Amino acid sequence: MNNQLDLSQQEAIVVTFGNFKGGTGKTTNSTMLAYALAKKGYRVLLCDQDPQANATTLFLKTKAAREDDYITSRKH
Ligand SMILES: Nc1ncnc2c1ncn2[C@@H]1O[C@H](COP(=O)(O)OP(=O)(O)OP(=O)(O)O)[C@@H](O)[C@H]1O
Ligand SMILES: [Mg+2]
């Protein structure tokens, strides 16, 4: 099986994690897949469409820890 994505392809591949049930790993799997694909050199856009903004918070905290940035985020 070919497990490589075609990087020359212009069209984006959309992967959606969704489940009506809470706490089933949607955030964990979407953030880790985005991270793993980015590490492999793919251009990745992670869209956090959850008002809890847990994926956004996770990446902001990671960025702050790595780059010694001071980042604030306000949840409305
Ligand atoms: N593959 C896994 N193995 C073990 N624990 C996991 C795994 N994936 C997620 N978890 C744990 O399960 C819990 C819920 O995960 P997560 O927050 O990703 O779920 P969620 O579906 O996004 O939840 P919510 O509906 O609240 O947004 C977390 O404590 C997370 O660490
Ligand atoms: Mg979540």
C-alpha cells in the first residue's frame, strides 16, 4: 500500500474529526494528525471549529513553551 500523499496535488485533502459524544479524542487526534503531517513536510491548516478552543489553546501553549513567548488568549 502506498502511504505517501501526493505533494504535487493542488487540491487540499480535508480530514474531519467529529462525534456527537464528548471526550472521544476528537481534539487529541486532530491536533496530533496535524502535527505529524506538518513534521513530515505537508502544508497543514488546522481549523479549530469548537467554541471550547482546546486545539487552539494547545498549540498556543506549545508555541509559548518552545519560543519563550508570552501569549494570552481570551475565550468569549
Ligand atoms: N488514543 C487515546 N488513548 C488514550 N487516551 C486518549 C486518546 N485520545 C484521547 N485521549 C484522552 O481522552 C480525553 C478526551 O480527549 P479529547 O479532549 O481529545 O476528546 P474530545 O472528543 O475532543 O472531547 P470534547 O468533546 O470535550 O471536545 C483526554 O484526556 C485525552 O488525553
Ligand atoms: Mg475537543
